[in-house]
Amino acid sequence: MNPRLPLPRITLTTLQKLSGKLTDLNFPNKKAFRTAAMLCGILFSGACTQEREVSTVTTPEQVATAEQTPAAPAADTMAVASTAPVASPVTTAAPDSGYTYPGPKPLPGAILPHKRILAYYGNPLSKRMGILGEYPEDEMLAKLDEEMANWAKADSLTPIQPALHAIVVTAQGHPSAGGKYRLRMTDKMIQGVLDMAAKRDAIVFLDVQVGHSTLQEELPRLEQFLKLPQVHLGIDAEFSMKDGSIPGRKIGTFDAEDINYATQYLSDLAKTHGLPPKLLIVHRFTQRMITNTDNIILRPEVQVVMHMDGWGPPALKKDTFRRYIKNEPVQFTGFKIFYKNDTKNNSRLMKPEEVLALKPTPMYIQYQ
């Protein structure tokens, strides 16, 4: 199957029948793999929570069962040109004596705050989950270059680190294999993202939507990739359904305990394999998505980014950032821009200069 082609529409009934044909980790034949790819395409065709009124922040990739409409953004990049693969595209600058962020000062090799990360988000098997899969590979990377140029122009003092942020465990609106309401992407798909990223010396984030599963169950399966120096982690509380709800019907939650497990896991990997500090992106756009933030443990080997993941007009996005990111600081901050959802109801995309005016200034920028 060519993931660049439009994915077929499937009814929920058909989806439920097909789900029984999937294995949880790897697909034994091409037919099963095509089935998984089609499932990705319909992740966001159901009752999308993003359709709620603009009076409450609408969500990002909303419901793995109904999800995100991708984007058509306001470009930004730093005209990146290198196409040679680089094993560890990280800065080697010494820690800044003027470091003012919470937590330990960055270890040598840390990306933040020496660079600003600009990431394209989505799933390469789906045109509807984000910009990462909406366009053919070369066109998508060219758009990333344009975005980098815009951000470099807006802030010429902070180098841009390109990134691809891929959803590799997608929440589902049905029990799926193992009854966990989540679908794991294949190693082949993940390797394909790494290969794309190498064309731009980009780092990679593997994003996890656990559904009825847990981080303890999902992260070890990704260890072969997470132990690579250029690969980092994203966790999406929206689809962590601790109360047994169906993903997409309501917004899920992670506690500090979950985040501490993730940082400990990444810290152990970094120390075991002699890696530069890992990055952990935590999605958030409501109060209950992340609980007990005061109990989050910050570790030298892991840099934590609390990422404002809601969509809507600029005023609403700024307010959400203030309420749930600025008012509950953890370490670094992130901000998402939706190429399509942010322009609904005659609204517009925020410009890099507007995002840079937020305090604390976001060091991780994601485009969907």
C-alpha cells in the first residue's frame, strides 16, 4: 500500500470486523498491513471532540477514533539543506550559566534551551492525522523547510532543530487487538519515519496514545528506537482512559506518577547507553489532563516539555496556554498550531512572532 494515496473510508461496522484480523505487534502479510493502514486513515472520522464550541479549547488530534484534521500552515524554517543522515543531531554547547528554567541545568548534548524545536506531527499512513502524512514525503519536507525559515526570521538568535513527531500507538474507538482500544504501528512504519527525518537531520518523536493500555506496557516495545540518540518520546493524556471510557468520547488523563515513570524510563536508557538528554513531550489543553504537576520529578537526563495542544482562535489558544501551561510550570513549554482547525470559523493561524511573545517562550513548536 502506498500511504501517500488517499485512504479508503470504512464504516465502524467494517472496522470492527477488520480489527480481528490484526496482530498486536507485527503483520504477517501485506493484506494485514493494508488493513492496519486503513485503520489509521479512519482514526478521525468519528465523533471528533474537536468539534466542540470555541468557548472551550478544542483539542488537537482529537479522538483516535475521530481525530484531527491536518493543516495548511504559516510557514517557518531555517532553510535547512543537509540531506546526509546524522546519528545524533544535537547541540554540544555547554550549559548556559544564565539558565532560568525549572529543574537541573542541561547536561552537555541537551537540545533545550540552546535550540528551538520545530516539529511536523501526524502519521505517515493517514492524510487526516496531521501534516506529516498529508503530503508526499518530499513535499512535506519542503513545507517543513519553509516553516523553519519563517521561525528563523522571527528569532534569528535561536537555531531551529527540525523534527518529525509521529503517532506510533493510536487510540481506537473500538476494543481492537488485545481489547486495549489502541493500535500499534509496525516497526517498518517507524523506521520509515526515521529515514524521512534523516533527510533533514531531524530528530524524531514517537507519540503514544495508550487508550486502555499503559505507558508501562507500551514504552518497552519502543525501546529499540528510543535508545537511539535522535529519537525522543511524546505522551498524549487525551487518550489515556483510566476510567475505562472509550477514547474520543471524553478527554483522558495522566498523573504525575505516569510522567515520572516515563522520565525514569528515558533516564535509565540515557544512562545505560551513554545518550545525550532525552526529550519528553506531554500534551495538555485542559486542567484534568495532567494531575499533581507539583509531584513531577525533573531528572538531568530528561527534558520535559508541557505542550499546549488545543486549537481555536488566537485569543483562546493564548488563554489555554496561560491557564494550563504558564500557571502550572514544569520545565519547558510547547505550543501547537493546527493548519486547518485553527482557521475554522474565519479564524487564522498565529504567527511565529505571536507565539514568541508568550511567556515562558515556547521552545517546542508543533504543526499539525
